[in-house]
Amino acid sequence: MNTLKFITFCFIAFILSGALLTGCSGHSEERTKIEEAKKKTEDYIKENYLGIESVTFTKEKTNPMGILVLEGYLNGDEEKMFSLDYDYGHKDVIGGLVLADIRED
């Protein structure tokens, strides 16, 4: 009877450890995708708006449509806010608001 309990315990421990490892790798993949989105968003802001020296991200969330919403401010000035939508499928910024002057060139 003790052998059966031991085998059952090992089986459950094996299943749980596999579930935990799968969950950890999923979190790591999500972080990688968010960091890529932040880099592309920062590039987008610097390419399309005047006088951008730095981009500070303060919030990230995924809306019900699966679009990543990145919020923050520019040049260390919390009054110059932005909130941009990043589409993982297109790997690009698809809309939002930036409180800065747009490049005309």
C-alpha cells in the first residue's frame, strides 16, 4: 500500500512540476514580446515626433481585443504623456495618443 502511495505522490509531483515549468516559460515569452513591443514603440515615437530624447514606460496592459496598450511619458516630463496601441500580429503601433509635436517631413 505504501508503494502505491509513493507512486501516486511521484506522479502528482511530476505533473505539477511540468505545469509550473510550462507556466514559467509562458511568462518569459510574454515578457520578451512586451520588451520587443516597447522597443518598436520607442522607435515609432522617435521617428514620428519632434525633440524626443527619452521614452519612459509606466504601464502596460492588454485590452480585450488582444492589443497591447503601452503608456508613459516623454523626455522625463510627466505632462508629455502617451498611450499607444501595439498589435502583436502586425508587430507595429496601430494607434493611440502622443502629446508631442508631429514630424512633418
